[in-house]
Amino acid sequence: MSLERLEIEGTFNFRDLGGPTTEAGDRRVRSGKVFRADGLAQLSDRARADIGELGIGTVIDLRDIGERAKLPDALDGLDVRHVELPVFDDHFFPSRPMSREEMKAAAEATGMDLSDRSLSRIYDLMITHFGHRLAAAVDLIAESCTDGVVFHCSAGKDRTGVIGAFLLDLLGVGRQEIVDEYAITSTHLSGGFLDAITRNFSDAGISGNLAETAVAAPPELMHEILDRIEAEHGAASAKDDGQPGGVEAYLLAHGMDPATPERLRQCLLESASDRG
């Protein structure tokens, strides 16, 4: 499968989710329909023209309000539907940075400790508390993929990475290809991206080890997430009763439309021998 990023000016991690083959080997994820990206705030006129040529009809912004307000998507002139669907429900990056005291009060009220911004904690919070938002994003992508859709957060790594992994899992792609597609992000987010994220997001809640939080996409972390979901919801491949397991069961438990998996397969799977 292709793990190369697309050369869209103003982005570092814009790429087509298409290309991977299913675990059975007979189907491939169709290219040119679903794209994933980092922030779209620095798009040039050329970049907008390139996005238009990709046939994208929907842009899904997974960022919280604090991120969106600081760096809104630069989509002027593009004929696209722009949907704000904050995975963290505006808790992680609110309209203004929270003090330690406010974070402590929020943790007591919600059970979410937002002061720990380590990668493992971010993913734990996402899976534990925001499954309904992940399910809503997957539903929206399934509804939009026929006309082309791009979903993105700030780095195109964590929120975007989890949703990308879930989509590939629902399409029947094997674990190793899913993890490889996730982990390649750390290669794309080097050099210029780290400089940009340091400058643009230091006051937007990214703290601690900036290089790890903003750039790293360790494969073992995605393995842990998928292992956890299978442990809690059953491995899809081990089901003998026709009931969904794994990622599909997790998303259904959090409100995903039961029609979404088949909708995705109809839209995004093609014969592995079809090069069209």
C-alpha cells in the first residue's frame, strides 16, 4: 500500500486512506474517496485548487474550539461542506486554556484528568470517554465518502489516526497494515511540522514532551488500543455467532449506525485486481 503523503501546500500529513488490501487479500480500499490530514489553516490558493481537483465534497474538522478559533480551516472558495465534529467535545482544548485548579475541578466533575497530556493518557481518554464522538465521525465519513471526504485534526495523528485505524478495521484490513498506516505519520511530521506546531500550539494545551506528543506515532500504542478494544468487545475474527466484535462492536456500543460498516464497504472496497 502507499504510505506517501500528498503534496498539498500548507500541510504536512495529508494523504489518501486508499490502497491497503483486506486481510483476505481479495479486496482493496479504493483511492480518491477518503483522505486524512493535519490542520488546514495554512492552505495556499494552489493547495485549495489541488483539494478541489481531488473531488472532496466534505471536510470534517475533529479539533476542539480552542484549536479551531486559533487556526480556522482556510477553505475560502472551495465548494465543500465543512463540519465541526470535535472528538474531545471541546473539553481538551476549550475556548481558553484552563488553569490547574480548573482542570482539577473538571476532573472531579467528569472523571477526566485533563492535566496529563501524555500520549497514552490522551488515547485512554479518547477511547474511554469519547467513543460516541468517534462513532459519529465514522458515521459521517460513511455518509460522505461517495463524493469524497477529508477528516483532520491538528497533526492528523491521534484523533485522525484512531478514526483512520477504525475505518480500515471496518473494511477488513489486517492489523499490521492498519498499524503501519498509523505509524508512518511520525515520518511525515518531522522538521517543519515540529517547528510549526511549537510556534502555533504552545498556548493551545500541548505541553510536556512536545516532540513526543506532537510528532510520535508509536506502533505499540495503536496495538494497545486495538488489543484493548478486542479484550473488551471480542475479537471480530473469533466470532462464531455472526455478532460483530472488536472495533465494530465498540463503535456500535457507542451509537454507530448499524448500516455504516456495509455503507463503507460498498463505497470503499474494490477488487484487488482492479487498477482503475
